[in-house]
Amino acid sequence: MAADGYEATIATIGATLRALAKDDRDLVVPFAEDEVRPAYRGATLAPWPNRVVDGKYSFGGVEHQLALTEPARGHALHGLLAWVDFDVVATASDRVVLEATIPAQAGYPFRVVVQTEFAVGPDGLTQSVTATNTDAVAAPWGTGPHPYLSAGSGRVDAWILTLPADEVLLVTEDRLSPVRVDAIDAHPEFDFREPGIICETFIDHAFTSLTRDSAGVATVTVLAEDGHGVALTWDERCPWVQIHTADTPGVDGTHRIGLAVEPMTCPPDAFNSGVDLVVLEPGESHTAAWSIAAV
């Protein structure tokens, strides 16, 4: 789909943003049509983003065990829809609407219908995700995207990041399990409230207490040395954002080639902490949205 100089390609598997360019300049790290999607690149994350520690949580007084889809760390990662083939509900030259149902299942015994719309226009690409609880009981819910932003050629080390966050969620080094939220002032290596070069900084953390404009919009930008790059914006329905420098040591083809910027409706392990967790009552819907644009 295309409009106003933007061209986006959406894969139905995982409702995935496979490619996005403005005037032939990549804004996200793409992958080929015949390529198995590398990890979660561009996928829609639901009914939770990030991790559920040990895949275990309690909801409504009932203990649940999810499949451990991040076996190396022993967590349930990025929800249940990343490898589901969404149905195409509507298409046009500048938009597409996809839909999938999360069936009640072991670990997540709730039926939720998920519809997502991708649209391109003067302000770039906008994705919205709407969840509707079609079950007879309340369901825990969270969502977010997983694009790897591209400011240009080369690796993230030379790019300039602006991240307007006053707090960071610290995690364990081995399993990336949440520990506590700290002030950014105590962790200057993660302080990009003023534009700064990423250099060799490793980031795989969630950030919150975001500075927003008068309309409640937060913006993360990543720029190349020539001043061109990409911005990702979202409103207050996503109070968190995960940033990841795509570190894959020893795998040159993916190592630090893009910056994952993932607005999230809730933080990692929200199914356990309850922090900013959306609880969908029967028949209730929830929508979140975000946009990617050239700079």
C-alpha cells in the first residue's frame, strides 16, 4: 500500500510490518517476501507485549501456565499472535485491515478478537490495534508493535537517539526479568532525553514517565549523521516503550542493524505485576495506536 511518498508492505502472518519506506528510503529494517520473519521483526504483539516471567501468572484467583516461547530465558514472550495468519478484512490502496481471534486455550482461557488497521498518509504509517473480549469472563490484555527502526545504512552505534523518558525498568542480566523502576538520572547510560549517539550502549529495557506534547503524544527519534531518520509517535494509551539495540553477537546479518522501538500498553510481566494491565470485561473493547514517519 502507498500514499504521499510512503510505501508499506504488511504480511498477514503476525500482522507484520514487513517493509516501510519514504521515497525509497527504508524506515524500518525490512525482510524479503519469501523469508521466514526474523524473530519478531515488525510483528503485532498480543495479548501481551514483552515477557511473562516463567510463563506463570494468576488472574481472577486462578493460576495459569503459558508455553515458554523464550526457552533460553524461560519466559513466555510477545503474546500468542506472532505466528498466526490474520484474515484480511478490508483493503485499499492506502490501508489494510486484518483480524484474528485468540481462542480460549491452556494458559490463556479467554476469547479475544483482535483487529488491526495499517494506513499510510501524509503523517506516515499508522497502526491501530483493537481487542474485543467476546468471552463471558474478564480477560487480561496488553499490546504493542515490534518494528526495528532504520535511520540509514550501518549499525545503530552511529545513530542519534532521542528518548524522552524519566524512568527505566531495570532487569536481571541473565533473564531480563523485571527488578524495579529507577530514575534515569541514576543510570546516565540510558539517558537520551537530549539527543545522543548510541555508541556501544546495550539497551533492552522498558522506559516510562514519558515527556509528551500538549496533545499527549510521546516521540522517539533516531537519526543518522546526515540528520535524516525516523520518528515513532504514540499517545497516552501506551505509557511504556521498550527499546532494544538488536544485539545478536556473532550474527553479523542482524547484529545492531536496527533499533527496536516498541510502545506498550503495559510493562514487561504486567500479567504478574498488574501495572497498567488492561482488563477487558465481557463485550468490552480497547484500542491503541502508533505512527512511524520519516524525519
